[in-house]
Amino acid sequence: MTVPSTSVDSYLEDSSGYRGEAERVFLPSDVSEIREIVLTCSSERIPLTVAGAGTGLTGARVPHGGWVISLAKFRNIEIGLGTARCGAGALLSDLQRAAASNGQFFGPNPTESSASIGGIISTNAGGARSFHYGAVRRHVLALDVILMDGQLLHVKRGDRVDFPVKPVRMPTTTKNSAGYYLRPGLEWVDLFSGSEGTLGIVTQAELKLQPDPAAILSGVVFFCTDDDALSAVDAWRQLPELRFLEFIDGNSLAILRTRYPEIPKDGHAALLIEQNLPSEDDPEVDLWADRLQKQRAFEDESWFGFTAADRERFREFRHTLALMVLEIVRHNGFPKFVTDFAVPLHRNRELHEYYKRRCEEAMPGQYTIFGHVGDANNHVNLLPRTTEQAKQSQEMLNEFARFVVSMGGTVAAEHGIGKNKTDLLKLMYSADEIEAMRDVKRRLDPAWLLGRGNIFAV
């Protein structure tokens, strides 16, 4: 090997706290160095894990031995008209900043802006704006990929996989990142998107950009109860150009009040919204007063704005919650117990009420529910304080997963399966369907060296 290795420690965990081990870590500077690493691993049967920026929650970038490859040096971003060409190591925040300077934006907006482009492609990530724009896969136009035999692929939208694939039944949810996306007429970009670093190493991506709207109304709307907020979700989901519909529960607001004392004291649920408009004086703006009244929302104490600063303030409000929950998790000293489940939209309220009832029965007050309610993809965070509660939390997550699957839902809406949810895949797909996925893995990585432990348990 002529490619120098680097320190191992910072690549042995992700944001979930999942830890692993590795012999060496490489940060290649160009494609030739990646090929050298790949071909050495193939000839010597060394497992190879692709590491993103470490923002994942499923252990996918965490190695189970062998070598790690990080594409952190692949940071190029070139903005065109309606497109961006990005290195896999570029950060989402850098892409959005570069696009914004050209009057454009990347439609999906995963919550963690420090995620890498390769990482969000690998999980088919979603985020708040996937409510309107869909998950990342829909916005991938082309990929440069290196396979484990050293072959370099350039695949673009419309290029179909050139070997037989058995279609797999997909859930009727708006988002899904559980397993391979196997369907009739499968395209290469769709296969690699969401494959969690198990089929090839993405080095470059061409992504679709959207033009900036003329105006964006953003807001945080407060309610007395979850029921009022969920009624508003049902009423507002079909509003024209609504691009963002997020939920925050009362426990979450109680946590946030320590940093945001301006939260209404009787507010026990909130919705975050964004709406694209032709102008700031569009008649649609005046309709919101009536909407708030009809849905029993707080009219005077809800927050609205039109500026980029307003949007950033509300985004920071939502992101601060995620960080504060993570602080609680770390303080309690247990792993992160969080759901990434989604159900068909018409089962959204049923799932929420089920979550609320079970959490109050088992761990009253020691949980939060917030997330992408517009996609029926709220995240439940369980916050155990004792070893017994931690064990109970894992049992509850398994119970939740079974319930979600029984409703026609997915066990991974946007985070992927990684290494710590492989058992859940078996709840969602039949043995034949999982075998169809394994057939694809064998076709592209016959020695099962790449991303070992991701999606399929070792």
C-alpha cells in the first residue's frame, strides 16, 4: 500500500454511540488511491467500511474490523443551472451554501447539516423538506462509483441495472430506507442510493437543485394539545406549496423552555411550517389567521416570519431540541433509543396515539416525540435512567417496530438499517425478499467485504 493511513479512533463510532474497531483508516486524495485500497482489500480479503461524517444513527459507518476509507478529501462542489456536482465528502451545509449563492437550493434537507453528501445518498436521507420534495434518491441524477473489483462506473438517471433483479414489495409510506430498492426497471442510481455503502463506493454525485421561491412563509405554531396539532396536520397537509410540516410534543417543549422561555406556557404541542409563495403579500398569507383559529392554535403567541433569518431561527429551534435530547442521552449514560419508523399517512394519528399511550404507561415523562409528521415519520426518543429502563426501552422499540409493520409501515424511513437494526429488516420483508437483496450484494461484492454488517447481520 502506498496510500498513507491515519488515526483510527475518530472513526470508531457515530452519533448513536455505536462503537467498533478497525486496523487502519485511509483518507485517499483521488480515485487511483481508492482503487488501490479496494484492490488490496479484495486480494487480501480485508473487510472495508466507508465512513461518512459520523452523523448517522445506525452504526453504518462504524467498522467491524478491517479497514476504513473516508472520502473527506472529496469536497468539490460545482453549481450549474438546476444541478450540482459534489464530491462524496462534501458537507450538506456546504452544498446548500453554494447553491444559495446561485439562487438555488437542494430540496431534501436532512436535519443534520454536517452530514456528508455520500452519507445522505447512502441512506436515502429525508428530513423536514422531504414532505414536499421527497427523499434524496429522487434528486440523484448521476453517480461515480467504484466497485470492489476496481471497476469505475459512471451511471446516470435512466441507466438500468444490467443483471436480473427480483422485485421486492415496498411499504406504502412516503419514505423508506430499509434495504435495497429493488423494483422492475431498476436504475443504477436508485440501487446505489440507500445501499448504505454495501455495493460500491460513491465518489462523486450529480444532484438536482431547485430554484429559490420568490417568498417563503415560515412559522412555529403552538397548540394546547397533541390532538389539536394532529387535526391541523390533517387540515393543512394539502395546502398549496407547503414544503415543511414538523411536529414537537409537550415533553420536547418542556426541554426547550430552558433555552426558549418565550414558548407559550400553555403550549403543549407545536407544528413547524414553511410555505413557498409568489410574494410576501400573496392572499395566501391572510388565510393563516383563519386557519389558526379553526384549528384552535395560539393566534397571538405563534411565531411567523418571511426572512432567511426567521427561517434559520426556527430551524435552530428544531435542531436545538435534537441536541438537547442528545445531551440528556449522554448524561444518562445509555445508548440512543430512537425510532425511525413511518406508516401510511392515514395511520398517522393512530400511530401517534399508540406511541403516547405506551410511553406514558412504561416511562412517563421520559420520552420525546418530534419529527416529520407530514410524512407520518415522527421520532420517539426514549430516555432511560437505569439499566432496567434501558432494557425496557429496547423491548419497546422492538414492540413499536412490530406494530408499525402490522400497519404497512417501514422500520427505517430515513436513517437506514445500518448495523443496529438488522433484526428489524426481518420483520418487514419475507425471507425470499431478503434473499433477493442478498443476491444483489453477491453480484456486486461476492466476497462480502464492503460495509460488512450493514443491512445484513454478520
